[in-house]
Amino acid sequence: MAVGDHRDLMVWKKSIDIAKACYQITEAFPRNEQFGLTSQIRRASISVSANISEGKAYGQSRSMLHFLQIAIGSLAELDTHWEIALQLGYISESDCRNMQANLDEVSRMLIAFRQTIASSLI
């Protein structure tokens, strides 16, 4: 990829960290959740970084805004999945709140990034 690609974005790097944490934490989930909550969490976590990189490939365009919005939606989905995991007793309150804080941080970064791109398109 060219210089200035998605790998240079701090928000992309943080989204990769979230995906790694999601994989590590869900390793301890019950086996019967392999195709349920575990799969949902893993797919949503991968979706964040994948949509950031796909959007970045379009440059500053409406398509980029679309993919950033999908990434924001995937973060909201993850927030709900972690709350469900907490309610089911799969994770501790501390782990859940730490993850949700990370999700909130990346969400704020993506919203700001999206607004910056949108402003440049006017």
C-alpha cells in the first residue's frame, strides 16, 4: 500500500487492538457460544478495522464516509455484545467497562474523522 494509507491512522491501529482483545477474551467463552456471541463479537470487531481501511482506499469521498459510518455502527454493535456477555456472566464488570471505554474512544475518533472528511467535501 502507498504511504499515507490506513495503517498510518491511529484509529485503525486502535481498532486492531480492539479486535485482538475481542479474540483473546472470547477464547474463554463457553463452547456453546462458538457460533453465537463469540462469532458475533469477533465478526463485529474485525468489521471496524476492515471498514476503516476500505473507506480509506476511496480517498476523501462520500464512499469513505459510508464505510466510516459502518465502522461506527460495528462499534455500537460490539458495545451491546459486551453488555450481553456481562449479563450472561462470561466477563467481569471490569473487563466489560474497560472494553466499552476503548469502544467509546475509537467511536469518538471515528466520528471526528468522519466529520473532518464530510467538511472537506462541502
